[in-house]
Amino acid sequence: MGLTEARDKNQDATKVLLSRLIILDLTDASSLEAGRILALLEEKGNLIGFRDALIAAIAITHKVPLTTRDVEHFQGSGPGATGITLVECQ
């Protein structure tokens, strides 16, 4: 298989994968929620990264559980703190 054929095959596989996914938007509400999460956790001395706060906020504002292998990154934004539902995937 040549380079062009391999690239085309990868692009086709990517299109199939993307057609199966639901992409959640980063909205103004999500951005505000991320700021709220960061402020709340900072008050408690439990800091998480800005990107993690945005990911958590997107899940919260879209009312979906967050499925991740990196549960520890989101522990500080757990149900008691922000209302997020975490699901650990294997």
C-alpha cells in the first residue's frame, strides 16, 4: 500500500469514527461554568488545570457524564464540588 492509499484509508476510517461521535460544543455557558469550577476549587485549595475545568464544564452544561481514564484529574470537580458525574473507563 502506497503512502497516498494509506492516507486515504486513514481519512476514511477517521470519517467513520467521527460519524459515530457526538461532539459537544464549548459554549459561553460552559466557559462561565469552567470559571466557576476553578474559583470554587481554588477556595478549597484543590486546583485542577484550566483544560480539565473546561472539559468538566462542557460535560456539566450538556448534562452528560464525563467518561475518562484520568478520573484523578477530575476528582476535584466531582459531584460534591460541581455536579459532574464521572465514569471511569477501562
